Amino acid sequence: MAALTRIEERLDRVAKSERDDFHDGTASYDAASLAVIRLHALREASEYAVVFDVLEADESKGLSHMRNIASHTGYQSMDDDLLWDAATRLLPELLPRLRESAAQQFVRELE
């Protein structure tokens, strides 16, 4: 799924940056915020909703919460440590499960 690949590329750029250089206004911070927003947007798209069924309730709620802060409240209320952890650990851990779920869904549609 190309959209997941682009999200993963953004998260890789964040992971290659230094935590001390991760703050509002930096390219890595913007990449992390956009990755959260785009991943949540995929979840909201009807054609991908079933793919996101693999998320635990707390993962889904956390993704929604971070997306709301990044897109509506602005970065002033963003917890930089939480965003860093999400971009370098939590979201990269979710992507393989989402890819597998997408692959299984695609196979079901072919049958």
C-alpha cells in the first residue's frame, strides 16, 4: 500500500534525526506530525477502515488524540516527547500489522 510506504518514509526520516533537534519548526517534527495526520486519514477512509481493525482500542484512541492535537489544536499543546515516541517507536510498530491486514484484505477481495 503506497500510502503506508509514504508514512513509513516520513517516520524513517524522524528516526534518523536526533531527539535534541526534534521540536516545532524542524523538518523531522513536521514529518512526524504529518505521518500521524495521514495515518489517521487512512483510518477514516471507508476503503481502508477494515485494515485498521487490527488496532487495539487504546492504539486507535491514541492515534485519534494525537491527530486531533496535530491538526486542530496546533503544536503548542503537543507533548514533544510523546510525539517523538509515537514517531520512532509506536507507529513503526503498527505499520507491519497494518500492511499484513491490508494484504489479507486484498486476498479476500480477490477470492
